[in-house]
Amino acid sequence: MAAQDVRRYFFDIKQNVSSDWKDLAYHLGFNYAGISNIAGRNCDGRSSCMDMLEEWLKREGNAATIGVLMRALSDARLRGVVDGLKRKYPELAVGQASQRQRSGSKMPVSQVSSEDTGHFSLTWADTGGAEVSQLS
């Protein structure tokens, strides 16, 4: 997918990210000055989010992909937006699932710590099941 094609997802992202756009901007590599500049020239969160996404696309060029954008959304704790994109654009869910299967990777879901039980990690396996392992 060409980098310019990532623009097709911008509308849905800005509609759902809105006031959390600064968190997304940070995870896309914007610094405080860049974020402040974007905020200063826009009247609301949605406008700022779209402006930031366009700036990111212009800055990153061919490196601006939906995969990078979805990773930044997840890192910004905007997993609901990622899930919404996957529901609306099924090719995103299929592409990521097959990529995980090819790479043999596992996705960590959470790590839990307790004085009574020790440290555990819950990980989604390629098979679709979950694995619980004790951390040292």
C-alpha cells in the first residue's frame, strides 16, 4: 500500500481520536513545539488531529503507513480506534493477523504483579489462544 493511501483512514481516526490527538502525535514522533504549533493554529481537537496527520504524512512520506499509524494508536492507548478501523476496514485485521502468523510472533496483552502470586504475563499466541507465563 502506498503511503498516500494511508490518508483514506484519516477521517475515521480524527473522528475517534479527537481530544487525545496529542497522545497520538507524541507516538508519531512530534515534539512539544510541534504539538503546540498544531494546537495553536486549529480551533478544536478534530481539526488539530487532521492537521497533525497531514503533517505526519508530509514529513514521513513513504514511511507513513497504516501499520505505523495503528502501532502509534495502540501505543497511545487508543486501542478502541484500532479496533474500530479493523471493523470498518477488514483488510487491516486480515493483514495484521497473517503478518503475525508469518513472523511467528506473540502479542503481549498484559503483565500482572501481586505480592501473593508473583509476576505473570498474558500473551496471545499465533494460534489465537492465550498463554500465561510466570516472569522472573
